[in-house]
Amino acid sequence: MTRTLLSVRGVSKNFGDVEALKTITLDLHKGDIVGLVGGNGAGKTTLLRLLCGLYKPSDGHVVFVDDGGIEHPIHKVRSNLGVVPESTGLYARLTAWENIRYHSRLNNIDDKQAWNRTLRLAKALEMEGDLQRQT
């Protein structure tokens, strides 16, 4: 099993009376590629800011797990993190599928495998019609 790098346990984030995130639990492992999908106000940016140590959770904790398996609160290792949140890495002249295929090829994933994964996720998210739209 691939080792855990980042562990999120029961994290919630409130801004006054507004509950931005409610009880998020997840582990990110070495080699994982993760995408956050959701509408405006779903909490994507808030979660990313928590993962980077820019926000402290209202409840729960976010920890970085080092090579020795020792957990460190994320705010203690924040200076070792780098994030570029405004850059999507997408090419506007390409369709969603063309962008996915391009990035899949960069990661040595063949077109058929990339298409099968993409279609499965697009169906689950009811976004099949968006695959041929420009990004």
C-alpha cells in the first residue's frame, strides 16, 4: 500500500454562522492525483486553503506524514508547501477531452485507458456533454 502523505480527519470550517465544510475525512497518498469538483460555494477553495495551512479548521485536524511516519500539523510544515491555485493547466483552445488526453499522455496513460476513465467519471458526474466543449 502506498503511504499516506496528508491526512484530513473530521475537518469542519465555519465562518461565523456559515458552515463552509462539514466533517471532511480523507487521506492523500504518494502518487495520488486528485481533483476537486463542485459548484460555486461548495467549499473547494476552503478545503485547499485548509490543506495548505492557510486556514485552521474549526474542528478536526490536517496533518502531514513524513517519511518516518511521524505526523506533523500542517501549519508547522506550511513553509515547505507550494500552491498555484489560479493556474488551471488547461489550454483554452482545446476541448475538455483534448486537455485530458494531453495530460494523460504526459503521464504515460494511453488514450483508450484515459478515455475509459474519463467517460466513467463524466457519466458519474453527469458531464458527458461537456467533454467536447472548449475549456
